[in-house]
Amino acid sequence: MTDARNEGDIASLKIDRDRKYSDRPKSRRWRYILYLIVAGGIILAYLQFKERITPATQVKLATATIISPTDARSDLVATGYVVAQRKAEVASKGTGRLVYLGFEEGDKVSKGEVIGILDNEDIKANLELAKAGLVKAEADSLEAARSYRRAKELYASGSIRQTELETAETSYKLAVAGVTAAAANVRATQVAFENTYIRAPFDGTILTKNADVGEIVAPFASSASSKGSVVTMADMTSLEVEADVSESNIQKVRTGQQCEIVLDAYPETRYPG
């Protein structure tokens, strides 16, 4: 009984190769085959219509730039700087300590206007002394003229000798020369006094301030601690452009040739030159 049961169990374990299993998952290989067929069709279609898809003319791209008619027909382009034709470093003809400076950078000055003043108390005292010397020389000249006139009258009457007349004449001429020398001394002292005033040589604008109040100013800056100029000024109505032209292009420049000036700060504005 037991052996028959065991044989039945063993028979149930035998694989039936003719049996069809409906629950086995179906293969997806046909889908992959379909994808390959579609992809191949697309490739074939692309190769067939490639010439129609590709444009007949190749378009070249470039950057467009707006230029003026002058730039289009310009013979020469040069770079340069805007400078003032009239520019000066204003200094003093005298040497002294700066006690007054009335302007700063950017201020406008007129011709003859006082920019700075040097210490001139000693020159002012010398001027007063020279004026007093002139007054004394004029008084001496007046006294000598009177003595010479009396001497001529006495000589005409025979009261004095000719030597005394000549002595009076010499004294008179020396007194007149003394007046001339005293007057020249006054003018020289006045010039020295005027040199302590630093004036603007022309109408312009202060560009830089080269000295401050309290510093020593000398005409040629003879020492390291002195300043040669007080301010640097320029006439802004005399602006011009200095352009650098290479030697190979110098033949392109002619007298009276028209040009246009374009500043980097205002590229849209063109100035005739």
C-alpha cells in the first residue's frame, strides 16, 4: 500500500513536456524589432530628403557696426589728447614766504587778478625809506638851485670869483642827479614790492595748486624746500587736440585738411577740426 502511494507521488513530479502553459509571460522581442524598423525608416527618409532639407546657400554671420560717412571715407585715424594751447605755471619773480592764496583748483581767474601774495613787510619798509630819500633829494636840489642862482648874481656884480660860481653850479648838478637817483630807487623798490603779488598772466582756469600758504616760493626753486610755481592755469578757450601720427602715414596729412574729433567721453558728438 505504501509503495503504491510512493509511486503515485513520484509520478506527479514528472515534467510533461507536451503541456502548454497559458500563464507563461509572452515575449517582448517583437516590440524591439518594431522599434528597429521605425528607426531605420526614419534614417532612410532623412537620407532621401537630405538635399531638400539642406539650404542651397550658406549664410555667413557677421557683426554690424554703425559708422558715420566720414569714417567710411576717412584717410587716416589717429589718437591723441585734448590740451590747452595757452598754459602756464604761474610763479613769482621774487623770493619769499607765501602769505595769501586766493584760488583753488577749478576756479576761473581774469588777467591781472591777484592769485597769491608773498610776505612783503620788509620791502614795504624799504619803499617808505626810498620815498623819504626822494623827498630829501628834492629839498637838497631846491637849496642847491637857489645857491647857484645867487652865485650867478654875485658873479655878475663882481662880488665872487669864478671858482665859487663853478662850485655852486657843481653842487646844483649833483643835487639834480641825487633827485634822479632817489626817484629811480623808489621805482626799483616799487617793482620789488609789486613782484610780491602773483597775478594771472591771462584769463583762464586754475588746474593745479602747487604751493600752500606758509611755504617758501622762489623763481627757480633754488632749494628743495621751496616751490617754483604757485599754481598751474590754462586758457580753456584755446583747447586743441594733439594727435600722434606715425611716420609711415605722415604723407596723408595736408594743410587745410578737414577732420572730425570724437571724444571717448562723448562718442555720439563729433567736433569739426
